[in-house]
Amino acid sequence: MPSVPDLEAMREKLLKARFAGVRTVEYDGRRITYASDAEMAAALADLDRRIAAASAPRVSQVRISSSKGT
């Protein structure tokens, strides 16, 4: 999985291309051509989800407590 800075760089390139009206984006030697603006928006939403997931703190311990209710 790419690092957060890599994901943010991909997002930035995609945003710049979208605002410029360009459908083809090249990143890290790969060229991607999007069919529509909706497809680009979906890719941006996916990148946002991945960035949020990678940035979220990880839970390393879960504690469960219960009682009989008396």
C-alpha cells in the first residue's frame, strides 16, 4: 500500500488535471486516462478514503467489560 505522502501526491496530480480539463494523468511512470469527470471524481473519493484510513490511529487493544446486571 502506498504511503500517505504518495497518496496525497497522486491526489494533487489528479486534482490539477481535473481542474485543467485533462483526462490523462501520469504518476510514477504510469499513465491513466479517465473516461469522464465522474470517473475522476470517483478516483478522488477513493484516494480520500485511502488517505483517511492510512492516517487514522490504529487500535491495538480492545477491552470488554460486562456484568450480570444485579
